[in-house]
Amino acid sequence: MTLPFLFIQTPDNRRLLKLPTHKTTIGRSKTNTVTIDDDFSSRVHCTIQQIDGRYILQDNGSRNGTKVNGQPIDTPIQFGRKGSFSIGQTNFLFSLDDPRLDPDWLSKPAAVTPEPAAAIPANAAGSDSSGLSPDRLFSHLKNQPQQNNVAVNDVSADPLLDGDDDEDVPQLGDEDAMFDPDAQNKMTDPFAVLRRFIKPHRARLDFAVNQIGLVNSRGENLHPTELAQTEQEITDQIDDAGQSDSDQDSDVGMAVNIFRLLLLSAFAGRASDMHFEPGTESLLIRLRVDGSMVSLVEVPSALGARLYGLIKVLSDIDISKRATVQEGHFRTQLPDRSVDFRVSFTPVIHGQKLVIRVLDSVSSPQHLNDLMLPDWMLSHIQKVSTQSSGMILVCGPTGSGKTTTLYAALRDVDVQRRNVITIEDPVEYQLKGVTQIPINQKQGNTFHSMLRSVLRQDPDVILLGEIRDRETAETGMQAAMTGHLVLSTIHARDTVGTIFRLLDLGAEPYLVGSAMNLILAQRLIRLLCNNCKAGRKPTPKQMHQMGSFGKNVGEIFYPVGCPNCFDQGYAGRQGLYELLTMTDELRDAILKSATMGAINDALSRVLFTSLEQSGYKLIADGITSPEELDRIVGSSSA
């Protein structure tokens, strides 16, 4: 059978390929048959597959869609002898005939409309996305301004033509076909984009878009929820969001509906933050999912202004000011819980960048048992948490889950019998039965000053948000030695580094050795997506690094990317831990010399597992990848 041709055109490049296999994948990942460098392309964006002699185009659940005839495709599409589609700014012509032998088609292609594929096997089903018919494609390419940020990379298929050789590449002629710029250049419907984003993750949601009540910072429910619905009604409501006239009958109604759908997308994606980034004519909205940024949708600036107005009203922020830093908060009322959001506006060149922190307690561990700690670490921490005095320090970089760990420990404290007080900057989650004090630097309420005040409030347990200076460190350690259990965080690379960090702050060695019970270092490591991870035989170096964990390991796994994981290759995170228990030998080492060699020598005689060793166990278990461990720990495991 004759192999098909694929002509690829970008604003600054063109290429003709002969597709060598019955299945061709297209996307950003270099593992595809055809690799493209397009900001709107997913890792494995779409597939052209031969099924029973027919060539089928299917979208692979991409975020921005595969377009045919200007519309996103919801089902697989069957090509005739010719067809066309587009991904972002990259356009494709498919042909069973050599295009160079048909100059009339290249100069003035006949309109060819792919037909919906009939009787496609279930495993060939696609998702949704949009493009131009051949008669409009070349007119569109000819009239588009040149942009240099999109290019077609080398592909594994054998190219018939060098994309940089203009003498061999067919030149575009003067087309008579008209191109409708209004139909092509208008921004993709944000409601449709968000529905496509939510679709693969709908199982995580047990509420509908109109069941998200918007409550301002004063506790007033400005946009209440609707009554509870059946599962089918929830599904129908998500599918219909933004499609009725009533959804868009006013500026406020439009803003409320799109914002609710944005929030629903954040819940579906388990996002920790929402980023709103203004451009010259549009607002790009992205989510931080499992520590990585994921593009969600781009909306016109006018709609972005309505969203900003709504969010500022909810957060009690002055809507007339744009050149200053503005902060606030609001919450949403869901059928089963309320979720707090922290808002931060910062002036940038095209307006204000907005970041919304999602403080959803359901998405984070609630108790020590939920932290996925090794059994021996969990036992040590639980034992110290019940003691009347001592100190537990958690160290790690920003965003490593330190606060979540401390909150989990506090939730296991019996607040009915013990007086628990926290000093935080800011208070992120409200804990029942706990006195929580926010830091206010403008009023002189620092960690140190508030800690001295709290010691006169008869506390049993004190959570100190962070140790930043000598005074706070020494006061906290003195409190730990005088009948209080103190939990706090510090910025240090690992447990041994925490000891030297405290000494560098000026804390006395005897305080460090006497007050400290446990030091926990932690990171958040991404977990491989079980739907798409790929195995590979480990190298001898990797087997050596894994040590005893690598025994009987036939393969280790790497990320690939699919709709389930937003093309990241990872889905979810868990803690990676290193626990240092203070022993008499370790205290002696700190008091006598406090050198790295002396401390490591003392650690060699007790149960101690480093962050890197903990990561190797996860690699051996097929839970994460060597490159992810190298990213967060800086090992040489990749």
C-alpha cells in the first residue's frame, strides 16, 4: 500500500514527510514520530492511524485541541485521499498522493472535508480540538505574519524534502479562496477549553459548577450554591457550562460562570495555585499541579478584566488601584466543605499578575498516618508528639510540605487536654481547638516577640512557623527545655545542615544538643503516572546506587505523558523523608566539636536513612523516576 504524505507548515518553516508506519504520533515529546515545537501542542497531541485501510485522525485528549475545519474534533475523523488539520500555529496537509506531482492542488487545493470515522474500534477513540480545510489553509498560511517561536524539529520519519531547502519545497501560489480572519483569529471559547480540561478528571468531582458558592472575606455569600444534584445532573451541568444564553446575559454573569469553571478546573487538577498572567491582548491562566506549571486557558483581556473585578470584590480589594501590590482572601462554599483562597496582585508591564493560593485541606494529608512516613520514622515522631517537652524541627526548601507536616502532627495532639498555640505567617488553615496567632511585622508582631508573649499564655504545645534569627531560635529551645513541646521549621538542606544552620544563627551548642529531639528533612517528590509510565532496564551504575533496594529489580520506570497526568508523566506527590534522632553520642559531638565528620560518625551508629536513600527505594518500587530524584535532591541517579 502507498504510504501517505504529510506536509507541515509553520509561520517560518515547511517540511514534507512520508509517513513510514501505520501509526503516526504528533506532539512536543521527542518520542513521537513527528515532533513539533509549538506552545499549544501537548506531549503526545494527536495520532494518525491506519485502521482497515482507512486513515484516522484522533486527538489524544490534548489541552488545546486538534482542529479540523475550524472546529475541535470530539471523535475520530476519517481522511479521504486528502485532508488537513492544525495544532496551534502548526498546520498539516495529509495526502495519499505525492503533493509534488499535483502542483494544482498545492497552488489552489480543492476543498476536502474529512468525514467522521464510522465503526472505529474503542481503542482508537479520540478527544476534542480544530483546523482549516485545504482551500483555506494555504491562504491562511500566506497571510499570517511571521513568528519565530514555532518550528518543526527533526523527526524519525524519513523526510523526502529538507525543510530548509526552498528550491525543493513546493511554493505557495496566489490563492483565490477567501480566508475569514474573524472566524480564524477569534480566541478559542474558554468554556469549551475548560470543559475539555475537566473531562478526564471528572471522577474526582462530586459537585457541579453551580454548587460552588462564592463567599467574600467578610463571610457574605455573594453567589450562593444550588441544591445538591445527582451524579448525572452534575455531569450534564459541567458539559453545559457556558452554553446557555443565561450564562452570558451580563458582564457579572459571564465573570461568575467562567470563574466557577476555573475553580472547578483547579479542584479537578488538584492545583495548589492559580496564575493569571496578562499579555498585550489576552490573559493566560495556568495552574500549578504537583509543583509544575500547566497551561489551562487563554481569555481575551476584556474577560480578564471582568474576572479581576470579581476577584477583587470577593477579596475586599480596591478595584480602582492597579499600580500597587494588593492582597486579600475569599473562600468557596462546596456541598461538603469550605475552601479558603489567598489572593495576591502584583503590578507588571501589562497590568497586574494575579496568583491565587488554593488552601484545600482535602488535597493535603490530615494526620501523621497520612504522610506516607516509613514505620520507624512515624513511631519516633508520634512518641515525641505525646511528650510534655522537647523540640521537633522540620527542614526543607519553600514548598516542600513543612507546614503540612506540622499541621498533621498538631491534629494528632489532644487539644481537649492540652493548650495548643500557633504563631504563623500567615495562618493558612484554621484548626479547631487551637489558638492561632498571625504575624504582623508592621505592628511589631514578629516571631520572637509573639513567642515571648505566648510563653505567658500557659501553653503546652507551641507551633512556631519558622526560626529565622538567633533570638527566636534560643527562645524556642529554652521553651523546649522548660516544659513545652515546640514544633517549628527552618530553611536547611538536610538534617545535618539544620544543626549547622542553628549554630550559624548564633545558638549555643548546649541549647542545640539539649533541646532538640527530632529533626525531619523532607521534599515532595512526584509520582509516576500509572497510566503511561514506561519501564527500562537499569544501568549498572543505577543498580549500584540503589544498593540493597535494587536487588531483584528488573526495570525502573520513566515518565511518558498522557491526558490523565496533563502530559507531565507524573500524577500526585508524596513526601520523601530523612529523620535524625538526637542521641547521647550526637549531643556529645555537637558540644565538643560540631564538625561534619564527628556528626556523620555518630549517625553511622544509629538508624538513619538519607533523603537520597529514601528516593532510591521509591525508584526500586517503580513509584518515581531517577530524573525526579535528581531534580529534588541533586543526586547523581539520573
